[in-house]
Amino acid sequence: MAESGYKPVPHDAAFRKALLAKPGVQKAFDELEEEYTALHAMLDARQAAGLTQAEVATRMGTTVSAVSRLEASLRSEKHSPSFATLRKYAQACGKKLVIQMV
């Protein structure tokens, strides 16, 4: 089998530090803080539950691609998920959706 040349970049603390040191990146990151916080909460909930996207999809009564789009939607301005969808995702992970303004 031919080598693909694929070399994944580790997204560890050193990578993040180097990335945020680049001009403009910290500002852009700060502007998206709420979205990244929500995304991390979702991914952490799924991981803590030990679930794959497929398992979450089954529990939500949807498709894997819909769960993938949901997780990706928080990094995009194109689509904002409804509260009902976020609630279903939380319940699928054995969690409760709580929204706070601080």
C-alpha cells in the first residue's frame, strides 16, 4: 500500500500555545469563546458517556451525519441548533441542558 503522506498535527497544549501566539489568532479565538465552550461541553459529555456519534444519533433518533453537523455547527455561523436539538443531545449523553448568562 502506498504511503499517503498524511501527517496529523497533534492538538496539544504546545500546539495551542504556538497557535495563539500568532498575530490575530488570540483575538479571533476570544470572539468565539462561547461557541468553543459549548462545543467542548458537548464533546466532553459524549466522551464522558463513552458514546460514539453513532450511538448518540441512535439515542436521538437521527443520523450520524446529523450529529456530526450538530457538533460542527457550533464552529460555524451558518447554522445555530435549536434548544430542542441541544436538549436531545444532552439527554442522549445522560446530561441535562443548562444555559446560563454570566
